[in-house]
Amino acid sequence: MPLATSVPDRSRLRHSRIALAHSLSPTAWRESLEFRSADATRAPALRVGAAVLVVLVAGGLLDLPHPAGFAALGALASAFGRHEPYSQQAGKIAVVGLGVVGYAALGAAVGTTGAAMWTQIAVLSVAAAIAFWILGAFRLSGPGPVILIFAAAGAAGFARTAVDVRDVVVATALGALVGWAVAMLPALHHPHGPARLAVARALAAVAAIERDGERAVPGARAAIARAHEVLALGFSRTDRHTHELLALLDAAETVVDGAASGVAADRVAEFALFEAELRKVRRDIAIPRVDAAGAPVLARPAGFAREGFARLRDRALLVGAGRVLLAALIAGWFAEAAGLQHPLWATMGAMAALQGANYRNTVQRAIQRLLGNVAGAVLAAALLALSLDYWPYALAIVVLQTVAELYVMKNYAATSVAVTAMALLLTGLGASVGPEIALSRIADTLVGVVVGVLVAAATIDRSDRHHLTAAPAR
């Protein structure tokens, strides 16, 4: 019996050692610097920047720099659920907005108690695990749960009285409301936007079959299925434009079904034209007209809330939440024991690293966060050394947040550069902080990502072998 149990133990240790070695491999670091080709659109990034701009301008005009920073965090709820149908996006942004407000209130309440940093780290680590669990279950895609913990950590450092708690909650709630309104504004004049983008992406995926052959077929089918889901969520029996989009998807499915016979070549040019038209911000476009009266009724998918509640029991999510809790506690307590100035940043660093879908993604994200934090801290230090007043820093925050949203699908390191600089400027908004805060950010982030990778390697599932098939050097 002892022999039977010792073999699996050695096997697990070996798998963990190989995983840990991957984090130091040239391949892992090279992959982290690669820029992906992503079908990113500028409109959502500009909307997030606009939401942050509105609340920072209001805070400046009212001479309320500290509350303006928390309002900006609330406005970041608009970065979630991008490209989803407006009916679903409205609910998801509202949920995230309430989450940011709730976490800011929690942090502010902890700050007023005067609790020791060890206790604050424990509370926020549990909160980080819960945030990971909830956002994962309800598939609230966007910047991730780290936004909620950033709000909580910032509030804990700011609030000392009940009035401070009130100011934090009110400012964050107003910011979340502004973010929701700005994100929903296009629904008034361009309600088919998400559906048209989904169909355009499906057509692009089908057109890729001519270039890539059969290997592009699974991706094309997935893109068509996603477009059908987006259309179904906003389906109206009398909506002619929806039926026109469905006609395009039917044509796309016909091409995919006939891919083996080379039928795709005859439709690539046509699909490219339709794709370009669909991406235009116009109510009417030149696509095939159909008779809506005889079109089929789409089955509406289950709402994200119902599916989310069902996924709360998902084992992978629960295990992931446990990893976040463990890594956040270790990183925060280690940073506190080492005498670092902002140990809660180490907690956030560990949490951010563990948002990868698998161990390979975790390592890649950890490296990207570390490199991005170093570069972003240097940028923030240079800006803080100028000792500017509120308005230049507010403008810089808006620009940095917009840049972060533009690059989020291409390279997380580039996004981290902008996010780190933006976060440090928000921390110093209305406060007297110097460039030295950037050094603290680097040290705390280093602790967080290292602990995150170590915990991920120690707890890696044996079926997780993505890092063993990493792309070879080119």
C-alpha cells in the first residue's frame, strides 16, 4: 500500500517540477512578448475612456479629487461584457458595477476599523477568491476580478471615518452608473452593433478557409455558432435586419459545409464585402434582402444569470478560487513580513497571475504582468516626478485607460504598462505621493506573481499539459 501511494506522489511532484521549469524557459518568456493578431474594435475602448473622463472632469470641477478616483474605478465596469448584445451587456455591467461598489464599501469598512494589515490581507484574500468564483461562474468577461480588489484595497487605505465610507460608496456608485450609461448609449442609435460585429467575424472566419483549408473549419463553425447566439439574444420576429443577418449566416454555413469541395473560393470576395459593410456604424447596409414573414423563430438562449447560478458548483472554478485564496494570503503576508509598503498590491499581483485558463496561460500572464508593471511603474514615476496638478494627471489617466483597452486583446504586457501607470496615478490623485511609490509597486508585484506561479505549479492538475506543447522557437 505505501508503494501504491508513493508513486502518484512522485508523479505529481515531477509534473509540478516540470511546470515550474517552464516558467523559467526561454519559450515562456518569448511567448509573453508576442503580440497576437486580434479582431479588436476601437469603440468599446473609447467608451471606457469616455466614462472615466466624465467622472474625472466632474470630480475636478467639484474639487473632489479623492472621490473622483473611486468614481473612475466604478466607471471601469463599462469595460466588461464588450461585444455582447446590449440586453445581456446591460445586466452584466450592472452586476459588475454593484460588485465594485460592494468591494469598495468592504474595503472602506475594513479601513475604518483600524485592523492590522495581517487582518486586512486575510479579508481581501477571501474577497479575492469570492470575486474570482463569481465572475468566472457568470462569465463576466473584462479586466477581471482584480478591479474589485483594487477598489477594496484603495478604499481600505483611504477610509478612516464613517464619512469616508459614505464618500467612497457614493462616488463609486455614481461612477458605475456613468459607466453603465456610456456603455448603453450606442443601443439607442445602433442597436444591431454587437450582432453585426458577430456576423462580420463569422464571415471573416469562413473566408479564412480558402487560405488555411480544413483546419479553419472548426473556428468558422464556432464563429457562426457565436453569431447565432448573439442574434438570438436580441431576436425580434418582426426585425427585418436580424433576418438579413441570419441569411448571411445561412450562406456562411453553406460554404463551411462545402469547404472540402472548394466552394469557399467563390464566396470569399463577397463575404469580404459584406464583412466591411457590417463593420460600418450605419443603420442600413447593402446586404441581401429577405422576406422576414417566413423566417424561422430563433430559440432564445438561457440568460447569463441562470447559467451562472448553475456554474457556481463547477469544480474547476472552486479549485481556482482556492488557489487564489492561498496565493493571495501567502503573497500578502510575505510582503507584510518583508516590510514592503503596500502588501495588498502583492495580493492583487498573485490574484491577477492566477486568472489564466491553464498553467501555460498563468505563467504567460505572470511574466507579462511583471514586465508590464516594471515599465508602467517607470512611466508613472516619470509623470509623478513632474508634480503636476489634478487636470494633467486626469488626462493621463484617461489616455492610459483607453490605451489599455485597445491592447488588451493583443498583449497583456502592453496592457499592464498602461494599467500600472494609470493605477499609480489614481492612487496619487489628490494625494501627496512621489516617484518612490513606483518602486514599491514593482517589489509587491514581483512577490505576487512569483507566489502565484509557485502556487499554480504546486497545485497543477495532471491533465493540464499545455505547457508541455508550447510552440517551438521560430
